[in-house]
Amino acid sequence: MNRGDMFTVYLDGVMITVCVVGTYHEEYTGEEIAILAVVSQENMVHVPLTELDALFPTKKFLN
């Protein structure tokens, strides 16, 4: 899994779209853990990477 990967899972019979936000290694076990975000299909937009600066000014957000 890589950051930005999207996939669909069924949870209790409901289809849910999930996006990988990041990963980290658990300190004690060394296991790789994925940080996921649930994506609503109705709210999802596709924006070219070159246009992100116009939507999110870099001075207001830290990564």
C-alpha cells in the first residue's frame, strides 16, 4: 500500500471507499500500520497536483 491508494471494502454489507493517508511502523512490534480515511463518493473531487496551491495556500497548512 502506498499513500494515495484508494480501494473499496464491504463493511457490514455497505460499500466504503478508503484512501491510504500514510503508514508507520508500530514501535513495539515493528508491524507496518496504515492510516486510512473514509472517502464519500459524493464529495470526492479530482484536482491536478499543479492546481493544489490555488486551493490550499501553503502558508496556512503544514504537512
